[in-house]
Amino acid sequence: MQFGIFTVGDVTPDPTTGRTPSERERIKAMVAIAQKAEEVGLDVFATGEHHNPPFVPSSPTTMLGWIAARTERIVLSTSTTLITTNDPVKIAEDFAMLQHLADGRVDVMLGRGNTGPVYPWFGKDIRDGISLAVENYALLRRLWREDVVDWEGRFRTPLQSFTSTPRPLDGVPPFVWHGSIRSPEIAEQAAYYGDGFFHNNIFWPKDHTERMIDLYRTRYAHYGHGTPEQAIVGLGGQVFMRRNSQEAVREFRPYFDNAPVYGHGPSLEEFSAQTPLTVGSPEQVVEKTLSFREYAGDYQRQLFLVDHAGLPLKTVLEQIDLLGEEVVPVLRREFAKNRPADVPDAPTHASLVAAAAADTDTDAVKA
């Protein structure tokens, strides 16, 4: 099972000091967070894509390429790449290039985004969101898997004898996660292709998350990719830790109360009771995270949000230290207990290359 960090890249004033970091500071902080995540033994660093203030990660592959040059092991991902407003040709090229630069330590999470004005900024209509996601991904898959593509659709100019370059590393595209918190159509899309489904459940109660994941698992099996238990599932979560739970609540409360995405709404206690948010000791984070398996089943990837709402970099790096030293080792051990042998690990470039080679050998034997 993979554990990691995801960031939304918000530039938010620190409510305890009133200081707002510069965009440069925030971008550099995200790089430092990725390096720290690798240092403490986490598996994944993922960055969102946003094109509006107060967020800075408008070019995820640029950032991930920079991080790739400064790390050796950690998997680099997005959370998410906007399949609706990006040209699938450019996604195909950018992520294949990143694969080569990062020696395969790359996957991608596709999503529609949650900022309505982005659509017209890129010449799209939000009412076409689902249709764009379906059509653009169908093209993206072909661009990665076919050397020469002829294609015509609704939302971009036709392609004639087009070859996307560079080709995917070792002939194997990055593994794709489809990220959604509320759209059953996206769960269906992930299931249809046998891809991963990531439910970033940071805002949602567990019964909603359970319904979405059950839908994906059921449809994954329907399309013949394996049993429902073998479907590839990822979850989000957000944490703030101190050794003492009362200290954690006291320190985090002003950040929660003024956060750009959920501040000035439910209280910290109400939000924590209804969602995966955990503010407390490392032991409390372990306990709550382990409870996710009760409604999501055995899953493959757990990403934590730790750097939002104006938290200073020093505090964020302390959170990652606690994850690496006291939380993730326990989670690895406990999630491994009673995990059925036929539940797969999270796909990696190496495992995908091996699977492709096995398929080739099987086809050769049949021939």
C-alpha cells in the first residue's frame, strides 16, 4: 500500500501572524515538502492543478520535472490534471516526457476540477464537463497506446496520422487514476477501462464515499477486470498532529476557521466528526485512517493533505516527520494484516512493464 502527500498549492495568509507568503515562496515550499516526503520514506507526492488565485500550481508537470531531478525514489503524481480543459495531446506529450525524466516514477490523476470559471478561460463550456472528460480520455489512451492516430470528435480539431512524442517510457503509459468526489460517471469511466479510482474524501461523510467506491468496484468487476476487491482504490485525508491532542486542536483551530475552502462553516469538531479530517495525536491519526478500510475495503493508496490554509513550512515539515516516523510505519503494518493475497498493490511503472511483458509472452505462446 502506498502512502503520500498531496498539495493544493494555496497561497493563504497565516491567520496567526497575518503574513502571506509570496508565490515564489509557496512554490519553493511545495518542492521542499516533496523532498521531505521522500526523506521520511513516503511513497507518493502529488500536486493539484489550478489556474486561479489563491492557488499557484498551474503547471504541474513543470514542478514535478523539477522535483524529479531532486529525488530518487518517490512516485510523482497529480491530484488532479484537468482532463476537461487541457488538450489530451498536450497531456500525452507532457506526461510521457516526465516519465523519461523521472525514470518512470510518474502516474497521473485525471479530474474535471471544481472551479467553474476555468472552463471558459480555456474555451470550454462547463455544461460539457462529463462529455469532455469521456472524449478527451478516450483520445489520450489512444495517443499513448497507438503509434499513429487518426481521430475525430466533438471538442477539438481532427488528427490525421498523428504521433505523440516522446512515446511512453518502455512502451507503457503512466498509470491513470480518475479522481472524483461526486460524479458516478467518472467512477464508471475508471471501471470501464480498469483504471484506478481516487476518491478525495476530505469534504465528504463516509456513507457517500462508500457508495462511490462500491459503485466503482461493482462496475470494475462487471467489465471483467477482476473481482470487486481487486479494483484499484485511492483515498484522500487531511491531518494535523501534535504529541498532545489538545495542543493540536488549539494550534490548528485558527487555520481551520479561516481556510479558503472550508473556513467560516461548520466547527472544527463538527467537520472532524463528519469527514476524514483528523486533528490530534499520531495515535488518533492512525486509528481514524485504519477505520477507512471499514467502508472502503482494502485499498491501494492513501494521500494526506498537510500544507493548506496558511500553515507555515516549518509546521508542515514537522507534520511530515510525524507521518514518516510514527504514523505510516504503523499503518503499513496494520493495513497488511489480514489483507487478502489476491488484492493487488498499487501499480508502478515496474509492475506495469512486467505485466506488459507477461501479456506479450502469453500472446506469443498462443500464436
